[in-house]
Amino acid sequence: MLKIIKLILSLSVLLGLILAPISFISNVNAQTNNGTVYYTIKKDDTFYLLGSRFNSSVREIRSINTKINPYNLKIGSKIKLPIGTGILIHHVLKGDTLGKIAPKYNSTVSLIAAKNYIRNPNLIYSGDILAIDKRKNILTQISGNWKSTNMTKWSGTTAVITPTGTNTFNIDISAYQVHLTANGYEVPHMGDMEGKGTIKNDKIHFIVDENMSGDISLQNEKLIINYNGPRNYQAGANVIYDTDFIRQ
């Protein structure tokens, strides 16, 4: 009887050791931020680059790795990395690709590759640790009221983007321009155009009709509209060529 009890206890301990790594990986792949993670040093790693990658700092990394010489990192050695605010951690599993990982975190392949200094986005390895910036949904980022940055020529021009679904929206551009006549009179030119948009594979596209469409992007917190169609096709079309937009 005593032998049977000992056998059961031994099997319980062994099972716990087997399941522990699985539990650790599952937890780490969840949306966590802050805390620490164990990391294996790779070629070209430095405390500075790791700090930048994981939103930490050289000082913070050194403070919890006091026995590690930051100027003589050994490839294959393990260190403890502090995870800064706004970072999610993903442990790469067999079969993972950046294309599969990115949608899970509302990110993109290019953003994850750049954050983790990945030269070839098609080449990641099981066991790699990826730092992923928390991102708002793209539609959330572009929705709302925007105003022209060209206040001299297009003062009063606005763009309003209203969500209509998970990845669809309406866009309404109200163009307003004050034009000086030869006699020196100020004549306001106004126009309005409305379109419907979709977001697919991180591409933001809208269409007004069969002759007018365009793409939208966010750059340095500015809304950029790249328009495809005749410049003077419809009132409001000119403004897309002459301005970008900032939040109202």
C-alpha cells in the first residue's frame, strides 16, 4: 500500500513538471503587460536594443540582472527582462507566422517585424519572444472629426469618419475655400462629398461612386487621403489633393 502511495505522489510531481511549461506559455501568450519574462540572448542583442524593444531601459534590465555583464553578453545565456507599459508578449509556437500572430493583437506584420528587429518577416522560430505594441483598432484610430491642416487655403474644411460596422465606415468631406476675385472680393467655394469605406488587411479604402475612390492612412497622427479620380470631378475633390487632416 505504501509503495502505491509513493508511486501516485511521484506521478503527480512528474505530471506537474510536464504541465508547468505549457501553463507558462499559455499565460505569457495572453494579453499581459508589465512584469518580467525570461529571454535567451541572441546575436546582436544589447541591453539598449532589448530595452527599446520591450519598452524598458538599460538601467531596469541591469537592476534585475546584477550578475550579467551588459558589455559581454553570451549568446544562449538567459536573462530576466522587465516588460514596460503598453507591451504585449507572445511566445512563438510551432506553426506560428507573423501573418497569423498580427490579427490576434490587432497589429500588422510590418509593425511586429520592426519592433523586434526582424529582417525577414517570413522567418521566425518556435521559442522566439515577440514584443507587440498595444494598438487601438484601426477604425477607432481614424473615426471622428478631422480638420484641414491647410488653414490658409482650406480654412473650415473638415472630414468626418463614422463607423457603420466592425470594418466599415462612412466618410463625409466638407470643403470650404475662400477665393479672391480680380476685384478683390472674397467668394466662398463650398462642396461636400460622401463615401463609404472598408478596412481589409490594414488597408483603408473608400468609394464615392464609380469615378471617385481613394485610400486613407495615418501618419504622425495626421489623416492622409490619397484620392484616385479626376481632380475637379466633384465639389470637394480638390481639397484631397491640397491638404491632410488633424483631429479637431
